[in-house]
Amino acid sequence: GAVVSQHPSWVICKSGTSVKIECRSLDFQATTMFWYRQFPKQSLMLMATSNEGSKATYEQGVEKDKFLINHASLTLSTLTVTSAHPEDSSFYICSARDSTPSYNSPLHFGNGTRLTVT
Amino acid sequence: GIQVEQSPPDLILQEGANSTLRCNFSDSVNNLQWFHQNPWGQLINLFYIPSGTKQNGRLSATTVATERYSLLYISSSQTTDSGVYFCGTDSWGKLQFGAGTQVVVTP
């Protein structure tokens, strides 16, 4: 089955530093990937849609300069949390679906990255 | 965007009991998925079910797309079924999640 690999699974960083999270589709190509954020005891909230070869589209209220997304190939999207602050501490999870077919197929999720900013 | 409502928010079951979780959505959808999130945060994909009925072991799901709801059935519950169950729907590729149902199965 389709596998999405996310790395790292957890990271601790100091306030003011940047953190990069990678999301890879291992056995399929994905022109589009999605990044979610989940705070404790809450649901998953869509942050942005990562588009291969073009700019990401961000959901309302998500700072694009804070959360940099790059989708350089059909199997890799990266999320960089810039100048991280303690309020950015959260669980970040990516997802993707096989490019063909497009909308009418399930989303596959990575195992998530738990970010703690001290 | 699509609004997704899940009920009940919390469910406590004795081992062996059956239960039904519900997911209502506000618009027609191309995609509906049920997930189980384990204590480590991993999302386990249970069903991809934009319409119809599917079964996988003790779990089954039914989506009635015309009436905009989906049901997840857990039969003969086990303690390993504990966790949060989410449904997610979308119409144009962006999956939106409900608030989830926290399930606790007691021995």
C-alpha cells in the first residue's frame, strides 16, 4: 500500500531557531501534499497545500512566512518552521494521495512530527 | 468549506460491547475516511468510504452520501480499540476533520 514517510518523528529546538520537517511518498508520486497541525486534545487542522513545482496555498490564519513549504519533487515536500517559538510546539503531520487518480482516492498520512520549542 | 461534526465526543465502553460513531457533513463529498489515532499520534486509516458499506474484521462503516452522514460500527470492543476516532471529508482534495470521538474501552 501507499506509504508516506515523515522525518523526524520528534524534535526539540530552542526558541528562535528553524526546524525542517520532511515528508516523502515512498511508492507513489504526489503532485499535492497537505500539512496539518494538531494541538493536544484537539483535531487536525489543515495548514497548507503543498503543490509540486509551484507555491503552496495556505489556509486562513496560517502565516506563510512562518511556515515555509517547498515541494521540489513529486515525492518530497518540506515544512520549515522559521524562528520557532514555544507556541509553535505542536504535532505536525503530512499527507498525500497518489496523483492518479486524483480526488477520488484516499489520503495517506505520515506518522507525524512532535515539535517542542523551549 | 465543509463542516464535519462527530458524535458522541466521548464514549466509554466495557470490553465486548458494541458501539456506533457518527459523522455528519454539510455538503456533498468526493472522499470520506475514518481514522483511529493511537496514543503515539499515528493515524491509522480504517476506511475510505465516500459511499456504501465496508467491513474489516470487527469494524464496519456505512456512508449515506445523499443524507450526508457516515457511521462507524465497533463490535465486540477490545481495550486496543481505545483512542480517538476521526472522520475526514473533502470535496476538492482538502480533507477536513471532525473533532473526533474519544473512545475508552475498559476491561
